[in-house]
Amino acid sequence: MGQTDLSRPLGRAGGWAEAEAPCPNGAFAQSPVRPYDLVTLAVCRVLPAVWSLLGLRNAAGMLRHYLRASGTPRRVDAGELLALPAVRGAVEEQLGRWRAEGLARWEAGPRAPAAYPADSGWRDFVFDRRVSADWWLALRCVEYRLTGTVRVDADGGAAVDYRFAVYKGWNFDRGRSECGVPFTPFARLHETGLAREFAVTGEAFGHA
């Protein structure tokens, strides 16, 4: 029979317990619609079609969802995110820390088969155009969390079963900009009720 370690999860150092709240914009539909808000809305309605033609389907889907103003959560294919080399590299680094910590605990114990819970806490991943132009436009950044179990056999072989979860409070941060484009006019679409912020979630499972 193996043992299950119920102490503090492996790999938590550097992560945080709760996903971060998005930048605090104004409340939904709190402001009157101005003519320039309608101009911004018209531009935003054209962009998804352009992005779709360019193969940027995730970016197009996110902006369309914002413009629908439903505020309902939107699921993403976390497996597709996990397949991006830069994301995969960050995950593999975390899994490596789990294995090292699990083996250190195993070596300090009776060296019988053991299972150790692991939890990275929430961590940031920031996209840029080199990682993926589509996901850069779709999310800009995302929070991810790995939870799982490190299993060590009697010979010291370690394997990991894990869940990769992602979360983002999707909005345009008032006062910020990207590539010289200010986000405030786009944030106003939420504040005037012409669009609405929403949560992005997703999960994928793996074994390593």
C-alpha cells in the first residue's frame, strides 16, 4: 500500500490563492452614450470580420462576445493554449518543480510508493505577437493554475497527473494602451452598455 501526503501541496511558492480581479472600470451601463462611443462601436463591429479573414478566430470570437453585451462566461480550448511552446514551457517548468519537491519528500520518508498533492497557485502568462498573434489579440494575458498529484513509486520514479485551468476577466483596462492604441474608448463601451465584460475560463488535463 502506498501513502498519501496530506501536508501543504507541492509547488505553491510564487502562486496566489485567488485569480486577480480585472482593472476596475466603471460599472456596466453607468454612463450615457456619446457620439464617439458609436464610432468606436462601429469600428469594433468591423474588426471581427477582418480578423476572421486573417485566421485570427480566437481574437474575433472574443471581441464578438464582448459586443453581444451578455456578460456570460466564455470557454476557451485550454488544450490549444497548452500546445503553444511558450505556455508548454512554463507548464513543464512547474511540473519539474513538482517532481523535484515530491522526490525530496519521498527521499526523506520510508521510500514506499507515495502520492503528493500539488498546486501551483494562480500565475500570469503574458502573450506577445511572437507567441501567437491570435491569442495576443484574444487575451493579451491570462492566469493559469496547475493542480494535480505527483506519484512516486518504490524505485523513485515520479509521474504527474495534472489539471491545467485558465482564467481571465476579459475587459479593456481604462487608462492603459497597447501599441499606442488607448483602451479607454473600448472600456467605455462596457460603461455605456454597448458591450459587456465577461470571464474567460477553460481547462485541460495531462499526464507527464
